Amino acid sequence: MKQFFIFALAMVFSFSGCNMQNDTAIAQTAPTKQNQSNKPAETKSKPAVLVELFTSEGCSSCPPADRVLAQLEKDQGNSEAEIITLALHVDYWNYLGWKDEFSSAAFSQRQNGYAERFKIDSIYTPQMVVDGQTQFVGSNLGTAQKAISEQAKMNKAAIEISNADNKLKVKISNAPTHDDSYVWLAIAEDDLKTNVKRGENGGKTLDHVSVVREMKLLGNLASADKTFEGETALSFNSAWKKENLKFVVFVQGKDSKKIFGVKKLDN
């Protein structure tokens, strides 16, 4: 009887030990809720939307629009889009008391192209244009956000940009259906400040972001083409602060003015 009791007791301990080992194995292999919650969330890049502001330091209505552009650029306060901004200073205010050092006749000409597209009788400042498809008074943040959300729904080309030894290389693929288009490079500078001496903004200090220093045509994308590759040598004016520069490449329809893709690279 004693031998039977010892045998039975041994069997109990053996069975318990097997259960403990199985439980340990299950605990090691089964993922815990905590482990599942710590898995990194997959992030999906937001579609990029181009916002252009035609502005001037000689225009008293422009500083509020400049602030709206800066808010869009810095806060990125739209959950549906990456907002890429450009400030194009026009030159037709230069004869009214203050010459804007960032202004260019080429930017006034670009604005005239939009006037034809939108069938506007005359150009004005501050004018904001979103993806080449919507225009409005540039100080209207609500209208800007609505237009950005609408354009974020559109298909865009994939754009890759690299800069090595001041040679910018661009690769475009998967372009959506488009008309004959231009491939543009805009070199823009952030964190600029001007003490305006005369004109409508005389006595004010104006802050600027995304001021276009130069626009270059990189090439053409025919309506039948889905891809593009090109490169250009970069040269910088001594007045520009290289650490504040950024490069914006975009595809724009020649007739439609629609932006079919846009990408930004910080210097």
C-alpha cells in the first residue's frame, strides 16, 4: 500500500509539472495585448498640395495674407494634405513708393497666366492659388483650407528629388492623366524680414516665408508620358541664406494650369 501511495503521488507531481510547462510555453508564444498595442502604427504619406501667394511689400492688404501663408506652411494644419507654399512677389507695386527687393516681372507674368485661366479682368494682390485650380483673396484662411482639402483628393504623380554637390536630380513617375505640362523648379527661402521705409507699409517690419528666389523650367512632360527624369546645376546668389532654402518641383499643365504633382526638398 505504501508503494502504491508513493507511485500515485509521483504521478500527481508529474502531471502538475507538465501543465506548468505547457502554461509557460503558451505564455511565451501568445502575444499579449500590451505587446500588440506597442506595435508601431503604419504611417501613410499625405498628398501634397501647392499653395501660391502673389503678394507685394508695397501692398497694405498683403501682410495679413503673408501671415496666412506662414501659418499654412509652419502649422500644416490640414489633416488631409501636406501643404507646400510659395510666395511670388510681383513687381507692379514697385512704382508706388517702395520697391520690393523680392519682386520679379516673371512672377507678374505668371499671375497674368492665371488671370487668363480664371477669366479674371485684372490681376490683384494678395491673390492665393491652390494647385492651379482655385483662386481667392489670400488672407482668407477658411477658403484656403477648403480648397486644399478638395485638391488633396486628386491623384498626383510621384516625385523624387535629390541634391548632391549642388546638382539637383528629379525623377517623376506614375503621372495621372494630364495635358502637355511643364516641370518647374522653384528655389524658395524662409525666414526673411524687411523693414519697409516707404509706401503703404512704410514703418512696418514684414516677415516672409517661402519667398521664391528663382524659378527654372526643368523640362516638359507630354500628355502621353507618365515619367520624367532630369537634372540641373544649382547656383546661389550671395544674398541668399543657403540654410533657409528649399527646392520645390512641380508638374503643371500648360493650358489647364493644374498641378499634377509637387514635392519639396529642404536644403
